[in-house]
Amino acid sequence: MRLFGVVAETAQPGIVIDTLGISGARLSDSLRWDDASFIDAVQRRQPDLITLAYGTNEAFDSSLTIEAYEADTRRAFARLRRAAPGASCLFIGPFDLPRARRAQLLRIVDAQRRLARENGCGFWDGLAFMGGVGTISSWVNAKPPLAAPDRIHLTRRGYVVAGTAIGDALLRGYDLDANHGFVLGASAPAPFEVNSRRPLSSGLSAPPR
């Protein structure tokens, strides 16, 4: 017998978080998971919100074309739409990286913004949240540090700061949206930005109603 997971929840109201994060993974890696098993598992969980936080590892692959990245991302969105057509979704963009990786990073972020619009998802711009291109150094040099010396990862404190901002952005988006959420695959006109150009802001953009 193969055991894929255990659900251990109480009957009390609250928030349940299921994580599928794998260190070093790319969004395209999820496409190698068995399609039927993945869709069945997601349907059993009946998620209200799906978040996708990828892009850093893709930015380190200079051979990755944006056309290939967009094609894989569209496939991932299509499968999620089949599994959870009524779920809201949020694309979380990567943070700033060392200079040598920024050209690819910017291409990835631009593609993510377009794909979020295309699929009716909210988009949280991690790069804009940090303050824009080149701000990773200021996060490393902050007292106490908000980013690690490798200029790739944040520190624990940095992730807490970013996580708090994402939570605030979601709640603000929830309040702004009449239907309480950005529905996967819904019609997505040009998004508006919510303080995404200022450091330590929400960084959220979403399709308005």
C-alpha cells in the first residue's frame, strides 16, 4: 500500500494550509506529477485559494526561453483549473537577485504578470515589494539583515516581513473584490496595481471586477 498523505484536522473553524513546496523546484516540475493523482488530491482538498511561488530557480537558467516558460505555466494553470475551477489564485513573483541573473529575472516577472492576467489570478510582485532592481544588497545590509549573504534567499526575518505583506495584500484584495477572490480562469481585464511600486508595500495586482 502506498500512502500519499494524511489529513488531520479538527472540526473547529479556521484556516488549513496544504504545502507542495519542494526546495529547488520549478513550476514545470509539477507537470511531471501524475495528472490523475494530482487532480484527485486537489479535488479532495477543495481549496479556496491556490498560490504559486516560483521564478527564482527559473531565473538561474539562462537557456530557458520565455516561450517555453509560458507554455509550461499555461499547462500548469490549465490543470489547476480542471482540479479546482472555483478556487481563487495568486501568483507570487520572485525577489531581487544578483546582477548576473537580473535580465532573466525581469523576463520571468514580466511573463508572470501577463500569465496572471491571462488566467484571472492576482499577482504579488516580490521584486517591486523589495524596492525594485538592485535592492537585494540593501536587504542584505539591513540591520538586522533581511536577506542572506548569497543574495538569493531572504533571512527568517525577511521572509516574515514578506509573508506579512502578502497576507495584508490578500486581505486588501479580498475587501476590494465584490466576490471575495480572484477566480482561476475568470475574465481578467487589465489589472490595477496596489502600492506595487513602493518598497515594503503590498505588491499585489489583480483583475478588477
